[in-house]
Amino acid sequence: MCLVFQIMAGQEQSQDQHKHLVGICMGMCPNAEVRLRQREKMIHPLEMAIDCNGRRLNYPQARAMVKVFSRPAAGQEVKASDVRPVPVLMKTIKYLLTNVCCQNDISWALVYQFVYDRLQAIRQDLCVQGVRNSMALQTYQAAVRFYVYAHYRTDTDLEDYISFCGQDEESEEDEESDSDSDSDGDSDSKSDEGAETKIVEDTKASEKDRSSGEEFTVGSEEDNNKRETHAAGCTGDCGEPDNLAEKERVLPSDRNGKKQNNGDAISCCTLREEAVALYMLVNLGNEEAIMNVLRLPQNIKCSKLVVLTLKMNIAWLTHNYYRVLTLSTRLPPLCQCAFHPHLNVIQRKSLEIINQSHSCKGQSYSLDQLSEMLLYNTTDDLAEACTHYGLLVGNEGVVFTKGTFNWEAPTMKPCHTRRIEDHLATVPLSELLIPTLRQ
């Protein structure tokens, strides 16, 4: 069996790739590592055996063990017996994202730490073998989907995660010092990590002091049509997308036939379209990202989902934050998670602008209408945000007065929104994370 994988890999390698080794480990964890970790009792709780009642036992289950991420020492060669070929890597990532991520008896902090570390090991095995084919692309796409979902979920589950990480704080410091001393031997590994896009990066900082003189308007239909026409002019004449992407699997976001909150919500797209949309949402308002997307093939940049994210970016650049929020309600579930980190920033900037443009003594703005406009869960959440930013909240609504907004107040911490939770509830987590590996 090992010989078969070696022959297959040899046929796919080009002449400049003959130096890459070919993995021959047929398990999710190399046998040498299994023996070492069992002997040293370095078993993660998610690798423990489970009895017939679903309770975890106090001894490891070898078939549930997954290779941990570790940097090789300087001058040490990687053994082929410790590297997994691509089919095994795909089997491993399917196990991680369909089995481990759905565990309810373990805290999310432990699940995230386990999956994140094992995904690093998978990426390392791909890099060592120099794999650059469609199977490797599917593996990377699945990893990105996990990062997007994990970023959304850890926004409000950080207390659990911090308490868990605190136990290993000293070991992490030691690991960092070791990596500094072995920087020469780890240069290849570090450069590989730096080359990949980190989907869980912080939200791009908003422009300073630009909103003080701006007006928050819903925007007339003529203005919106002008912006859409400008976007269409940039992307070219977008007719119906070509059938070139039919080979890619369609991603359903509404398997159970449940209605979305918005009737115009985009329910399906191809894998590449979704990847471009995630890229646009993570880099919302980044002009370089917009230009990169406009250089893509016609059938990609003119798809419904990509055009939607382009409109959101143009609305962001023109400071039409209400339109950004309105368009965001049409995003599929995973894209909603990618947009979520920007939500608090948009809500704050919107309140800044409204406080300037709707300043009027003796009048108030309805909490119900404003909370619906800015996508707050409840009027209580909006009232809490207004109080946090120094705005006066009365019985009849919010009283906007110039000069009362607290510019020094930090942006409120993110929290889960009922709208996104409802979207996520329509799709099983296993389908959300790896639709391409589903059997």
C-alpha cells in the first residue's frame, strides 16, 4: 500500500519537485509518536477511549490519536514514516471537523486547542511533501472554514479558553524561547506559515475622525443604483455565470428547507466563490483586496455572492454603513461568521454619525427602529451600547446631542447575534465545515 502511494506521488511530481519526500504513514498518528505519548502520558482528553454510555475513560484510544504539531530540531531530517500522504491527511481533517468539533462533552476551549494544533500538523505534512494539487486545496479550504467558524465562536467563549491556556502559559514561554534559539532550523516552517493567510486576523482599523462630519442616511434608491452601476462597470458586463465551475460542489446553506430571515438570502455557491467572498469579508474595505477580486475570471467575480460582497465593500468605502448591514443579512451562514468581527465597529461608527446628523433638542429616536436598523438583538442591547458611548437613553428612545458622544470609549466586545445563530442552526456543523469531504 505504501508503494502505491509512492508511485502515485512520483507521477504527480514535476521535475523540480523530486527533492520532496513522500509520506508513508497510513494512520492519523505515526506509530512512534503513539508509543512515545502513551509512555509519557501525553494524551489529550479528546484522544481518550469512550465507553458504551458515551463517557470518557482514563486510558487512550490509539485509533483516535492524531499527530501533534512539532518543529523538527535543527539539522534533523524528517522521516517518511512520520509523514502522512494526502489521502490520509484528508481522512484526518474529516475526522477532526466532523467528529471532534461536534463533541459536546468537552469544552470548546479544549476542542479548539486540539483541532488548531492538529491542523498545523496537517499543513506541515503538506508543506514537507510539496503537495500542490486539488486535494491539498480542499484540505486548506476546510482549514480556513474552521478558522472562520472558530473566530466567531471564540468571540464570546474566551473566558473558558483563557482559563485553559493559563495552565500552559509557562510551557508556551519555554517553547517560544526554544524556537528563538533554533530559528535557523525553523526558517522553512516559519516562512510557510507566514505565506498562508490567517483568517482569524483582527478587524481592519477604521479611518480616524472621518465620521464626525458625515451623515448617516439610508440612501436613496438613485444613490444605491449609481453605486451598483459603478460596481457593475468595474466588473464588466456580468451575465449569467459560465458553467466552468460545475465541477465544484455546490455549497447548500439551507439543507432543511428552512426559510432565512431575508427572502433574498443567497443559499448556495461554489467553493471558489465562497473562498473569494470570505477573503472580501475578512478584508472588508481593503482596496487592494477589491482590486485582486476584480482581476478574477468573469464567472467568479460576477457570481451572486461575490457581487454581494463587492457591494458591501463599496458601501463601506462610501461610509454607507446602513447599506453594509442590510446587505449582510443576505450572506450565507459561514460568511455571516466572517462578517461578524466588523459588526461592532459598524454599529459604533453608525451611532457616531447619527449623533451628529440627528442632533435635536427635545426629540428622541425610537429604540425599536434603531435596534432593527443596526442589527442589535434587543432594544436593551442598543440601550447598553448607547450608555457605553455616552448617549442619553430616555423612556421614549435615544436622545442625540452633538458633543455627547464619548470618543474615548473603547469599542464594545463582540457578542453572538440571534440572526447569525438562526442562520447557523439551519446547517449541521459537519456540513458547514467540510462540505467537499462529505460522503
